[in-house]
Amino acid sequence: MAPSILHPPSHLSPAQALELSQRAPHILQKSPSNISSSPVASLFSAPESTQLWMTYENLLMSCLRTGDEQGAHECLQRLVKRFGTDNERIMAFTGLVKEAEATNNAELETILKGYEAVLAENNTNIPIIKRRITLLRSLGRTADAVTGLTGLLDFCPVDAESWSELADIYASQGLYQQAIFSLEEVLVLAPNAWNVSSRRPAKTLMLQIHARIGEVEYMAATASGADENAVRKYLAESLKRFCRSIELCDDYLRGYYGLKLVTSRLLKEPFKTSKPNDLEDFALPPKATIEKLSEKATEKLSEIVRRGSSRERGWCGYEESELAAARKLLADESAAIVR
């Protein structure tokens, strides 16, 4: 199925982004180019729609991902012509295009100085603040990126995107407790973003965050230096998060993959089961329950790999890399059993 030009570009696979960028010349040719920000001119032009500007933004992002600078510039020009160069969102898109065209760190540092000059005049320009933070991280200035994110969250604590970015940085630095806290903030901000269709890979925020928390909890459990009690707590929480993700979507590959990892670890190195106490929201279930969860994960992963690889109707949304990872996990388990 062809990707929608109204679909969030960050959720598109590389192949879908390439297909969309290849359609850009045809889409731009069909779309009006005589756009003006003048209110008088708008009286004599065709009525506008939100979908038109969303189309240009998504095309711009897809063109940048695939190296189509000409298509990205044409999309940007139409947005600038309509909204002007002083629009905060357009300023961020302009900076993004410049970043994509930069060939070395010196040019990126120049762009960074431009962002800082803009913020010196208006320190509440959220799109530029986010572009600055992203650029700092890409330049390897992680501490400055964290400082920027915490400052942004002090100013706007309900920004789920910033909490998610902060969690990703913390996890990359091995600061798992901080990462888990940040991800839990995302869940607090979007508690109902979970509706999905059955037999379709879930892309909703809540599913991804539950699975991501499960992954970070598992990473914390496998980190060196953790004592047995901490490892047991992390694995119990990881198990809970992965179970929650597949509860919300019965065919969520990422959830079953994580569930298989956790249950395999628990069965390989069994811990004593215990009842939840005031310090724990969730304790490890009995071994028999863990074995059933492991069997269920194996069964569902096998079905997803089989039906997803054959591109059966209703099972075509899985990325090949996801299927390959699941296939390898199942093969490794089979090899271990044979040995």
C-alpha cells in the first residue's frame, strides 16, 4: 500500500519515505504554486486546507530523508511564500534544510549560532529551541542538549516529545532510572493514546512507550553492577510493561519480542517469587506463569514472522528488519534447545 502524504513522516519506513519523495514532483505539479500570504489575494484564490500544508511539510521531510534537496526546497518555498519567514514553524523548517545541506561540523556550528541569535531575541520560540537541542546532540554536546531539554521542560512541562527525547539521551548514557522516569512522564501526558486495529503493527504512542519502558528496564537489569534484588525488580517491571503493550495490541511484534527476552532470562536464571509490597507495584509471577508467557511469545512471534514474511493481507505493516530480528531470536532459541 502506498504511503499517505498525510501520514506522519517520522513513522514511515525508509522504503515508504523513498516512495513518497519519488512522488513529490507529481504532487507538487498538481498542487497550487501561486500561493500568497496576502489576505487580499486569498479572496481570489482557491480555498486552502490544512491538508495542503501538511502535505508540503511531510513531503519536505521525506525529501530530506532521501537526499532530494530540490524537492525539499520547493516545498519550503511554498511554505515560506504562504506563511512568511518570521513564522516560528517555518523558521525551524528552514533551519532543518540548512542542517541537511551542511557538509561539516563548522557549517553546523554556524547554523547553531543562528539558532542562538534567534533565541536571544525570542527565548520562547519552541520550534527553534528544539532544533537547537537536536543539533547540539548531533554535534556530540550531550550535556548541553540535556541542559536545553530540562530548561524547555521547566518552561513547558507538558511537552511529551521533549520528555521522550530526554529519556532517549538518558538511556544512551546508561542513566536508566532517569530514562524510566522521563518515559513515565510521557505516559502521564498521553494516557489514552492507545486505540489500534487488531492484526496490525501498533504505531500509537502509548504502545511504543510501554514497550520502550520495558526495554529500558531490561537494559537496567542486564547492566553490570546491579544486585539481585534490583535485577529482579527491573525484570518484573519489564515483564509488566511488555504484557501491557501486547494487551493493547494482540499482534505487536515489539511487545512479544521483549516478552520473549525477559521470560527467557527469568527461566534461565530463576529468582524467588514474592508478593507485592509497599515498595513494589509488581512482583515476579510463579515459574509456571512465566513458562506460559514464554510459550505465548514464541507462538505469536512465529505467527507474525510466518504471515508477515509472506505478506498476507492484514499482516503487511511489519518492517523487514523487525521480522529478521524476530526470526533470529526464534532460531537462537531453537539452537539452544537442540544443544
